[in-house]
Amino acid sequence: MGEILNAFNNFNNTSKQLIVFFIIIGSFWTVAFCLFKPEVFEYPFYVQFALIFALSVCWFLYAFLASSKLLAIIDKNGTYAIGLVSIFSIVLLCVSILISYYFSGSFTFFLRIAFLAVMLPFHIIIVLFSIVLDYRELSRNVSE
């Protein structure tokens, strides 16, 4: 165990944040599978791990792309980007699990809610927010 911790300590902060994020978000995907598709756990462990890891990577990329414009405004240096995306994606995944559990027990309904219905309002807010900020910056540059 000490060897694993020493190897983990040798990573840079971004790598550490990504590893911790994938562990946390993987546990939320495991909860989603337990609730909506428990027959997945009949497969071998490596298949389960690969599926959960692939969904975690897709979810992180989706959340990162969705919030990239906002991250460029909030965190210009990019030091907190992974932490902010992690918090954002975990909250959205929790909301989609709650909505799906309340309205339906279907895994496909959960995926539709997670990837479309929950992220779509956020995309609209980001686009509106970026338009307002671009307009402010443009009007500031014109007035100077």
C-alpha cells in the first residue's frame, strides 16, 4: 500500500485531481447501475470496470466541454478547472439520478436525462452568459 501512495504522491496536481475525480464519479455511475441496470454486475469485473470507466470519461469530457466557456471566464489560469468541472459534473449526475429514479426506473431514461435534459439548460445558460460577457467586453472596447 505504501508503494501505491508513494507513486500517487509523485504525480502532479492535475493527475491527482483526475484520479480522484474518476474514483468519485465511478462510484456515482455504480450507484446508477445498481438502481437502473443491476444485471450489469453479472458480467466479469473487468467488463464492469471498463464500462464504468468509459462512462466516467465520457461524462467528464461532456461536462468539461459544456463548461469550457464558463471556466475560461472564472478560472483564467486553469488551476481549478478540474475541481470545478468535477463538482459540476457530480451535482448534475446526482440530479439526473434523482430525476430518473423518481419518474422512471429505466436505464435508458436515466441516460437521456443525464446527457440531454440536465445538460441542455446548462448549455443555454452558458451561451447566454457568454453572449452577455462578450457584449460587455465589446461595449467596453468601443467606449475606450
